[in-house]
Amino acid sequence: MTTITTATRREFLKKSVIAGTAVSAGLSVARFAHAQGSGTIKIGLVGCGGRGLGAANQALNTGKDVRIVAVGDYFKDRAKAGAGALRNQFPEQCDITEDRIFDGFQNDRGVIASDADVILIACAAKFHPFYAKHAVEAGKHVFVEKPNAIDSAGIHTLEEAVTIAREKKLSFLSGLQSRYCPQYQALVEQIYNGAIGEVRMIQSTFLRAPYGVRGYPEGMSELDVQVYNQYMFSWLSGDDFTQSLVHNVDRMTWLLGGKTPTHAFGMGGRASMIGRQFGNVFDHHAATFIYPGDSCRYYAFCRTETGCYDSYDDLIIGSKGIAYWNDAKIVGETNWQYKGAKLGGHAEEQVALFNALRKGERIDSGDYVSKSTALAILGQIAAYSGKMISWQELYDSKFVFKPAPEECVAGMNPPVVTDTNGSYPVPIPGQHSWF
């Protein structure tokens, strides 16, 4: 079974339980005056949807020394609206001039070229690793929302970005925010201390109604419609396994000490989300991850259908007990319940990032970001293909949901179009080779 040794426990407690602990970056005071509390930290935002504005809000709330100086979005009107909303909410911290509002597929370039110290990236997930690499190449600290990539090619770009960030002593923070919740830190520490024994089976669920269904505004081109409804198109979002269950699989990779499976198989399709407004994504997925020596099996499920049972949780079964993730409790030979305040990780991770910058330290999510993201992609492609896929096969393939990010240009033809029935073609398991 999956066994956590004393050595790995010590390493975990050092690096992983206290997720907000930053490492010294050796940053020069000349470049980062705010490291000594005497200056400001300037941020730029790429993606002015709900999550992007949420991240900017949380960053600005970490202190009055944080200023936002540039925003970008694929849609000009949404970028302007986002800038306006931030001006209204943070009038003393918002320095966005009209010439620092950018749009189009290359809107990140304008934001990155500003004098922002930190770039917050929360746009269509396809572009997350691509834009993150641009930012660190330009010497900017980065926060990049989940999923940090949607395909194997994106994983490799993500790894390149992390490497550059380390070489340049820049912070690289992932939106996989569960690691910044104190209740989860305490639960994982208990598991590493042997409270449930050997981990034998895990069940994860992310079951809810459809989300991000925005409709078709009159006069929009087909390309703009698809970007507007990004969660409904796999070439932009990667589908729900990578969008939603990536949180669960990151948490379970965390508690397994970074172990990754050797293989996965899955299933999925569409049962009720069958109209044009639902694009070409699945409305249900399931995947089984198999760990080395069949030491542990991990079962993960997501669904976006109305009128069904909803659940967002993880159940971890060990040889000596069961851990209930959301409740942060253990039942078995050891009975334990977290008693402190339960906090959401979105705000906490921004606090950790900006506190680190003020101290001349850096946050580095690179030890887990590519593993957890690749695990979600493995589950997604296992469901799409209906085949048993190995971790190494997925990683080596470098497959991409076409077009590649760098090939996306204004006015291009989108990669999927409606069929004669007015619906978009959906992947059929067993009938398509993904790499």
C-alpha cells in the first residue's frame, strides 16, 4: 500500500503542510523596494472575468501598498468594465489609465509590458501556461489560476515557466488554493503522521449543475461566441475534469506525498447537456487512477447536470481509518476533528504571495503544479478516449488541443463548428486517437 516514511513525513512537514512558507529569493532592495515596506507592489491582470476580478480583489485586499496598473481581456468591453469595477472598489489603489487596457489574444503582452511587478492570470485556461511563460521571461512574478494547463504541450510549457521563474528568483503561485487552507493542512499532517494507516482507496467528487453557460449575444462572430462561452469548449477549457476535478486531484496528490499513478482508464459522455449552448464538452466523467504496484486506486467523478445529487468532497480510506476531507476529520483507530477556523484558500494564497514579496522572499508552486495538472489531464483524456493510458504516454505525447496558443489570432476560424443538427460534435470514446 502507499506508505509514508519518516523521512518523507519530515520533508512534507518542512515544505508542504505550511504551504504559505516562502523561500528566500535573495531579491535586491533596489528592484523590490516593497520588500522593505517602503514602496508599492504593482499588479497587472490578464482576464477580467469573475475569477480574474476575484483574484485582483483578493490581491488588493492584502494591503494598501498594492496597486493595479494594467488589465487585459480577449474582449475590450470586458477589460474596460473590469477596470471600471476595480476603480470603483479600490479608488486609491487603482492606477489603470485607458492606454493600459488591452484586448485580443495577445492582451497579455500589453499587461506584461507595463510596470507591473506581479501578473495575475485568470483567462481561458488554454492560455495559462503560455501567458505565464511570457510573464516570467519578462521578469514578472506570476499567479496563474487553475487549471494551469489543459494538454500535454501545456504541461511542458508550464515546466519551462517554472524553471525560468526559479532561475530569475521569481514567485510562481498556482491557483490550486486548497494547500493554503489551514483545515486541510492539519488533516494532511494527520494522515502523514499515520492516523489512517496506509492509504488504500480514494474517492473524489465534483458533482454540480452546468456552469459558465452564457448564451449567444446577437452579432457575435462564432469565434467570439466560443471564447465568450469558454467553459463549453474543450479547446479553450480542457473540459470539466481539468476545470473542476483538478482541485481534488491536487489535494490527493498532496496527501500521497507527490506520488503519481502509472495508468488511468475512464469513461464519460453527454446525457442531458445536449443543446448548442453546451458546446462540445462532456456532462459526466469518471476515471480510475492506478498507482505503482496497484498499491492504491483513486476513483474520481465529475458531473454538470441539473436535478442530480451534488457533491464536492474527498473520501480517503486507509488501513486504520477513514479521512473525510471537507469535514477535516478522521474516524477509525484515531478519531480526530479539526477545531480551528476553516478558511478558503483563494484569499489566503494571495496573502502568502504578497507577504512573501514584502519580505524579499518567493512563493514556488513548481513542486506540485505540473504533477497535479497532468493528473487531471490524464483523467480527462482517459474519459475522452475510453482507453487505458499511461502517465508516461500522456507526458511524452506533447499533444495539444488545437490550435496551439501561439496560433490563435483575431478572425481565425474556430476549430469546432456546429453540425447539421445545430450542435457541436462531441468526442466519442473508442473512436478517436488523441496522440
